[in-house]
Amino acid sequence: MIRKPLVAACMAGLLALTTTAACSDGSGDGGEGGATALTYLVFETPSLDATFWDTSIAAASAEVPGVRIDKIVAPSTDRDAYAKQLQQSGQFPDLLQSITPSNFVGAGLLKPYDKTWIDANFLLPSANTLKGEVYIPPTNSQIVPQVYYNKELFAQAGVTAAPQNWAEFLDACAKLKAKGINPIELGGADPFAASMPLVGIVSADVLGKNKNWLQDRYAGRTAFADADMVTAVRKYRTLVDNGYFDKGALGVKYADSITRFTGGKSAMYPMGSWFLGSVPKEKADAFGSFPWPTDDGSVVVPFVGGGSMAISAKAEDTALAEKFGRAWSLNPANLKALIETDGAFPMIKNKTLADYGVTVTQVFEDSYAYVTQDNNKVSAIGWATNDDALPPGLNDAFYAAAQALFTSDDVEGELKKLDDAWKTAAQ
Amino acid sequence: MTRRHSGERGLALLAALALGLYLVFLVLPLLLSLRSSFTDENPLRATNDFVGLRNYTEMAGDDQLRASLVFTLTLAAGVTLAANALGVGFAILLDRTSLSYRVMRTLAFLPQVLSGVIVAFVWQTILTQNGLLNTALTTIGILDEPYPWLGSPTAALISICVVVTWVLSGFTTVVYLAALQSIPLELHDMASLDGVHGTQRFRTVTWPMIAPGTTISVTISLITVLKLYDIIAVLTGGGPANSTQSTALYIVKLAFTSDRVGYASAVAMLLLALSAVVALTVTGALRRREINL
């Protein structure tokens, strides 16, 4: 007697829910108090955790009346791949944090920011320029990689100063190894971390001599098989052959590589400047940094214009989305958190580090100096998100080459694979 | 009559529902994927062109695909052998009726009910360079320095093999246990009377009688490994240097990293055909064995 009405009530409830869902057009209306809902794709790391995103979203939302942000967290740090999956299933987010715009611009999925606003607010307005437009405000920058070193281990091995060129670098490695100290830390189990020395070598030796190398590669004027590239990559093999990395480095996770280096297990650590957020505050003075060394000692800085979020051209209210993007990008509290936890170098005009109220280490200030100084800045291969971004799939191929070259001496073969992968990607 | 008709209608409704779900969630995606495999579909392009058999001919020269197939088939063979051998062994050990054995049966099945992602994360903490295994082995002096269990192509293959075998052995144990319990006790009694014990009894009585269980267990183990994605994605991500990249992992990378959904669909069709051929061949051979026994 009771069951039938109960079942009927449940069915009616389900039907009502289904009908409501079916009638919803997913346009983003229906936010609290008439606010427009925008979806925002973010990613989490140990530094940029859920609290950071929630706090930063709340702060920016407070400056943009009428917006409600629905956060979408990418399942891994590969937000490009996740954004593509969302696009494939018709759920492309309205705002996308730190994606590679070149992957999406060709499909007309992104809306550029107003250039007047970009020019007015950022130190390097063209840092993220893609075919003349800016899709991600260049709020901050990174050096990928720098070499961080442990001053105490250097002293133990009799290395009195940071290496200034390749010969001094090899000499330091040899002295460290002779003392039983692992010279270079490598988180080789994570492909992006495994590629750091190779990114440093190629950026410094090849792009340092030809800033347009990647544009030339797109135009077919250069190739990975070219002699200068082969010579550069052989330097990586020299480091491997001489035993300057831990033999089991390909089994070390990125997170473990940080703790191994900061815990004194290795003397040097080539990594993106986001590592600065992981330098232990209590012994920050024990660490120093230097640019990836070149043969002649000239300073080459592999540079990446980082930044905030891209706007979907498909967003229901692109003007509102841009307002939110601007508010988030210029919010000093967000930059403060990025500087302190992610080692981001701020690139907003008319502001000094002190203006953000941050407490930074000496090694941060020394590293930041390479950004503010007039020197040879080149795109960090595989990391640039501007016109020098690699075609889709090439980053993975580059990472795989870095891992393969750890165990194989076939430099020419691996570089040929990159040329083949480029050809396929460009088709 | 009315009640019987009503019952039949209910069953027909349930069957229609099941058929509908099968069509929508299996057959339709399969057909869409087949169609996609003849195009240059890209997730970021609104339109796609028909390219005929180009994706299929391209596979012949794809070194990464070849490597992923070799890895997948090697893993499938290794895991199927190991998981089934362990399954038979555990089933014989657990073929008792007391409470403690029933608890142990539940424990043996536990890996099978855990999510592959969770399993992989747990094993990652064990197998990484600073993981529990290296810490234990170096502490007790078996190893002088940590061994890269996930850091060399061969070691990573063996590590993945161990993890997947551990997961599947829960399933194979339960299948073989059910098969063992279906053997009539009289057969064992007769064997005892004939003086047949131990290994000889296993070879002449137990092994032939659990043949149907072997067919099910081997076939499902093979299919599970041929389409394996989650455990490898978390444990090694296909590395080092793509050496542990299963074909399923390669398909996802092609589709969402290289933006080649059309080609990825063609590779998926190849994997489907390969799985079907392997499963049908093995099932056929094992069924013939059942009859011959």
C-alpha cells in the first residue's frame, strides 16, 4: 500500500530533476542572485593548492560584480590536454589558467585581451604575443631552467664560486663527484623534469646563438638534425656518461627531486624558477643560482612569459570574462602568493617587490636580477607559450628524447625522431 | 495468464533497457570511432576531411605504435601467466571452509575491488627511488644504493607486471576457487583410494576439472591487460622514454596531446581487432582443451 505511492513520488521527483536538467541550456545563467556563471579551468600543485585558487577567485570576484566562478580543476598539471577533452565533449571552459594559447587559437577558441590594457599594465607586453595578439596577460615570468646549487656542498668539494662557463661547470661536477657528492639532481621519472638539462643546453647553446631558431624551424630553415643541435645535445650525454646524475635518476619523481636537493643529496638542480618557492626559508642562504652555462661564458636566460588566464571566445559573456581575467591578473594578493609559493617574477608596471609586501630570499632576488637586467633572453624551448611554442605533441616528444638520451647514446637518432614528430605535427 | 504476460512484459522491458544501454554506450561510440578513423578529426577543428585508409596505412610505419603493441602483448602474456599461476596456487591454499580462510579469501579479492588509480598511487610510493622498497632493501643491506624500479625500461616493465598481476590475482583466485569447489568430492575420494596424491592428483584430477575456470580466467586476464590504461598512466606515465607506453595510453596521447583523434581512432580499431583475435583464439584453444580433457 505504501510502496506504490512512494515509488510514484520517487519517479516524479526523478522526472522533475531530469526535465529541469534537460531544459537547462547550460548557458551559465542562473547564478546566485542573477550573477552570470563562468567556468574557470585551474590546476593544482603543491604550491598552487585549492586554498590559493579559492582565495584568488574570491578576491577577483569581489572586484567584478555580477560574476560567479565555477572552478574546474584539471586532473593533472597538463591543463592543455584536459581543455582539449572538455572541448571535445562540448564543455570548453570560459576561462583557462596558464594554457598554451597556440594549441587553441587556430581553432578560434580564444579571445585576445585588449592590447591597450596590456600595454598599460605590463613590463613586457609582448612576452606572450602570438601572431600579434595577447591571449594571456604577462603578469609574471619564469626562467626555465636556472641551475640552483648548494653552497655548502660546493665548499666541501673545493668549488669556490658558481661556474661561469661550460668548462667550469664540468670541473665543478668532477670535483663534486670525486668527493662522493652527486653533482646534479634530476627528477627523471616525470618527463618535464627529466627534460630540464636538455632545455637548458638547447636554449643556451642553440637559441642563445639564434633567437629565431624556432621560427626558422617552422619555416623549415633549421632542423633538430643540424650540426649545432647535435653538438649541444652531445653535452647532455657528456653529463650522463661522466656519471654526473644519479644512476637511478629516471626513477626519481619531481617532488622527490626537490626534497633530495634541498636535503643535501645533490649539489646542483636545474629547474624552472618555480623551485624558488620550495627553497626552505630557514636555510635559504645555503642556496645560490646561476644561468645554464655556455661555452664562452656569455649569459643566456631561457625565459618564459608566464601569466594568468585565457578567455574562451565561446564564453557567453566574453566582456565579463575579460573583466574577471583583468581583475585576477592585477590583484596584488594573487601576485604575492605566486611570488612567494611559485617563484614567479612579477612583471606588472610601476611596482617593486616591496609593493607586494612579499618576503623573498636572497636566491630569489639574485634570480630575479637576471629578469630585470639587460641580457640575452631567449625562449625556453618547450616552455614558451608565444610564437615560439612547439607544435602539439612536440613537448611530449622532447621529454621522451630527454629520457631516452639518459640511457641511449643515439643522439642523431633521437633528434631525427623530433624532426619526424615535427613533420607529423605540422601536417 | 495476465500475471505471466505482465512478467514477460517486464522482462522484455528490462531486456530492451539493457539493449538500449548497450547500443548507446558501446555500439554507437564504436561506430562513431570507426567513422572517425577514416577522417583527419582534430578536437580543435570544427570540420574534418575524409582521408580514406590513410590512417590505417600510416600505422605500418609508426614506430611508437609498434613499440606500444610489443609492450602491451609482452605485458599481457606475462601478467596472464603469472596471475593465473598465482590464482591456482592461492585457490588451492584457500579451498577450506573455516572462518579464517573465508576472511583470507576476502583479502585475496581486495586488490580487484580497488580503483586502478589508487592501486598505482600506492605502488608508486613503494617503487619510486625514495620509496618503501628501496628504503627497506638499503636499510637491511641487500642493496648498496636504491634501485630504479620504475627508472629503466626493463625494470619498469617488470614492476608494472608485478602490480597488474597483484591486482588480477584477486580475480583469478576467486574464479579458480569456484572451479575447485565444483569438483565432485567423489573424484577426490576415488583418487585417494587409488593412491593418487599430491602433484599427481593435481595433474590428473584437479587441473582437468578446473579447465572451464581456466578458460574464463585466462581470457578475462588477457582482455584486461590488452586495454590497460589507468595503472600505467599513474605509475609510469608510459615512461621512461615511452618504454612502458601501452597502446591504450598511446591512443589517449594521440587524441588529446597530438590532436590526432582520427588517427587515434584508427589505432583504437586496431587494438579492438587485436583484442578480439587474441581473445577468440585463446578461448577457442582452451575450449578445445576442455573437450579433449
